[in-house]
Amino acid sequence: MRIENFSLKIKQQQLLDNVSFSFDEQKLNLIIGRNGVGKTLLLDLISDLDRNRPEHFFNFPESSRIIYHSQGLPFIAEATVKDTISLIGDLSEGAAITMEQIPQKIRNNLDKPFGTLSMGERRFLTVWLFLQLERDLYIFDEPFANLDLAVISDILDLFYDKIKQGKQLIITSHQFDFLIPEKTHVIFIEDRQIKFNGGLTVFLESFHSFGQAFDIK
């Protein structure tokens, strides 16, 4: 998957200016950058939500083969966890989700209304559910926001397991210190350009931290 000679302008604001970069199909692809650089808009275009993906985008799956987990997913607060699983399971192209497949931490909450779960419980549930849908590319916008390290670690296990299965993942995040460097590919957007496009190991050797990458004192 790659993007070539692409520019992105919203109203009068130039977000990307003739950029070219690629994704690593065997690693967790992490897009980082300040708020407002166009990360979410880029995900929208990759997911082809409006069926109008730019011609500069190459080798991405068609929209029907993509799952896009946005920051504000509308779930029914009153529905139980069991009902929520059934709702998402109906979208699966394979066999229905069985009780044996459901992680114990989700099984413990099956009869609870979705709205009563903690932020970490809701996020783990929705990420796990979306990964049960058989697709080629999975996109997650800020999946670690407002979560503690224990939940982040559990979600990362789900991501890396999916990549082992030959699937492709793209995420955005302002946090990356807990990612496995040799399994992570970074696309760093700054000043309308791709400031870095490569492995997290090299990124950390170059910048050491997110703050240093942005020249934050």
C-alpha cells in the first residue's frame, strides 16, 4: 500500500503538500503528528468512506474489505454486551462468534449494559469485535486514548496477532513508547510533509521521543 504525489487541502488550509510514502504490510502502521495535520482525514480517504478515494492511492483494498474503527463509535448504551456482540457478529462473513472465542474479560460482562462498562472495557470490547470481522485492512483512529497501560497492552496483543494472520493494520496515536519497535512502521506528518517514513526502531534512534520529534521543550 502506498500514496504517491498526494496533496490534501481543506478549505484554505494546506495539510499535505505533494507527499509520497508507503505502508509496511507486515507491521503495525502507526501515523503520528500534531492535532490538525490531517491524520483522521487521511484515514477517511484510505477507508474510501465516500467511494471517492484519490487516484494517488495504490494497492489499498476496496472499501468492502476494510474495517474502520473511528474515535466516536455509536453503540447503544442500554444494550447488553451479549447483544452488542450479536449485533457485530451479524456482519461477519464467517461463522457466528461462539462463546469459546470470547475473551474471559468480556465474558465476565456479558449481561451488563454497554453504557455501564468502563472506558477500557468498552474499548477492548469494540476493538476485539471489529477484529472478528473478516477483512483485509483494519483501521483504528486513536485506539489507545484515555486508556491505562494494562488495557493498551491487551489491545496491542490483539493487533499483533491479527498481523500474524496476514492482515494489515493502520492506527493513529499520540502514544508509542509501549509499541514493539521491530513490529511497528511509522509515518510522521509535520509541516505538510512526511518527516519520517520507516521502522519505529530507526525513528526512536533518530528522535528518542515524541516530544523531541516535535521540538517540544
